[in-house]
Amino acid sequence: MTGRLQIKKGFYYIILNYKDESDKYRQKWISTGLPENNNKRRAEQLLHETLSEYEDNREVLLQGMPIHELFREWLAVKKTTVRANSYESYRVTGESQLIPYFEKLNVSVQQLQPAQIQKYYTDKAEQGIKASTIIKHHTILHGALDYAVKTLGIIKANPAERVTLPRKQPRTYTFYTDEQMKKLFLTAQGSPIEMAIRLSATYGFRRSEVLGLQWSAVDFKQKTIVVQHTAILVGAETVYVDMVKGKASNRTMPLTKDIELFLKKLYAHQRQMKKMCGNSYYDNDYICKWDDGRLFDPNFITRKFRQLLEQKNLTPIRFHDLRHSSASLLVNSGFTLKEIQDWLGHADIGSTDIYSHLLYQSKQNMAERVNAALSLGDDGDSTNEDIYV
């Protein structure tokens, strides 16, 4: 077992490095409560005392792990298993919400009770935090405690499974009709984000997917475009990675005739701009960019799209609602939810179920057409006196 001192937020912490029962290396953070100024010698003394104490009783390392230390260890594990923006979301929520709360509560993993977790959710709700956000907190808490059960083996059951989550308000999805989409395309002509709008509306691409599209992913001979690279926000930085949201999101899409023509014109335009800009051109393989080759900031796409709609007095929607608009078009064209799931790159049909109400609406239109075809033209009046049921 080894140990060292670490200064965090102006205070000394002891970090112990040890092997658990599975012979895996682990860390344990212990607060000394000593401010950084003029306490180095005392902190070093506490480090030696703590090392001696835990060497004599190694079981205490696992049996008394505070819940906030579990969060830190779980976050370190998640950093290697999820996309950078997902980890950043976990980290920010953990460090700003969960860790301070449970560190103040001063409870170990073994002592944590469902009632204490429930109180956390209640406290957050009373602070005005939305149910959907609290459920995200629950995802982190549940994941960390699952890690304590399955990997660390320091508890037998996950107490987060015995709590009641707040009810999420039904989410309403906004989308454009086919005619509104055509009007948007005309309005967007000449806009720097025209290509992002056309591609997202046609294929239901996420913002990260459309900004990650590269010319190397376009095959004009086979008439396909492959989604396999994304641009994601990690804090204030845009990171480009060969990783999509999930396995189903990695998909090959057929080029529509309009998109094929649009991309060919765009490719020729970008080659011309590269020649005109010379050495000042930012050379890269991305499709969505400024004329000088600079890449778009994801937030610029969102902001510019909103401004475009406002300036042209179009119905306000989010850029992500182009994805919903694409799904609506597919529903109204008679495609099944399974087919729409594959087109949008949803991991499971449950994500596509949000469009089921549109599917029923489509059936109503079908019923009206069937009625019109089979109607006797009596406006609902029956020549029979007796109606059998």
C-alpha cells in the first residue's frame, strides 16, 4: 500500500493506493480537514498515521467507502467507456450536485438507505429542478451503486432500485410539415448552414452527426453516405471522434437525387473556394464548414438556425426538430416504426415510439380515404329503419 498528499480546493487530501480482494488497484481519498497554508508537516504526519492504520486493518478500506468517494471512482471508470460529452455530463452533475450533497451527508456505501436517496430527489424537486433532470441524477447514482454491487462487491443490493422517481411531464415534439420543410429549404438558400439544414431534414441527422460528416463518407458511384464520425461538445470544446451515439447510429444512407445534386454542387464550390483562399484556407475533409474551410461551432448551428427562422417569420422550432420533421414525413409516407427506427439510427424501437401518435394520425387519413372510396353518398342516413348491432 502506498499513499500521497493531494491539494484540492485549498485543503490537503490523503490518497491511498491499494489492491482490493480481486487484486485490482484502487484509490481511496481521505480528507484531512487541513488548509493548504502552513500545514504541510502536519498533513505528512497524518499521511504516515493513516498508512499505518490501514495497513493494520485493510478491510476498512472497502467496508467504509463513503458514497461520494464511490462517485469519484465510478466516474474514473466511466471516462474510459462512454463518449467524451457523456462523461462530461456525468462529471459536471456528479461534482456539482451528487458529490457535495452526499459528502455533507457523510454516509458510507454500506450505510446508504433508499430513504436517503429519496430525500435527495425530494430536495432537488423542491429546489425547482425538473423531473427529467432528477432522473439523470438517478442514472448516475444507480450506475455508481451498481458498480459497488457488481465490481467492488461491497454491497449485496442496489438501494437506488427501491426509490420512487418523479413523474416526467409528457414531452411534446414540434415538427414541420412537408410544405413547411420545402419553404425552409427555399429560405435557407445561400445561408452558411444550408447544407446542415438540408441533410438533417432529409435524413433526420443529429447535430453531432451532420457536423461530423466527411466527404470520404460520400460515395457518388454507389450513391451512399455513411454516418460514422461525429462532432461533439465537451465543455466549450468541439471534439471530432469516430464514434456515434450507439451501434445503431452507425448507418449507411442512400443519397436521394436532390441531395446527390446538392452535394456535387457543394463539393465543386468548396474546391473553388480552396483555390481562391490559397494558403489561408483551412484544409479538412468535413462537409459542413465556412467558405474558408473553418469548421462550424455546434452552438453556432443552433443559434443561426433560430435567427434564420426569426428573420423570415417561420414557425419557431429547434434544429433538433428537423429530426422529428424527418420522422413525421416518413410516417406520413406509410413507413413502419421499425423502418423509421433504422432510418434515424435509434438503438431500440422504444425511442421511435414517440412517433406512434403520428402513425395513428396516418391511419385516420387512410380511414377517410377508404370511406370516400366506399361511401354510398347518403351522408350517414340509412334507408333501413332497423339498425342491427
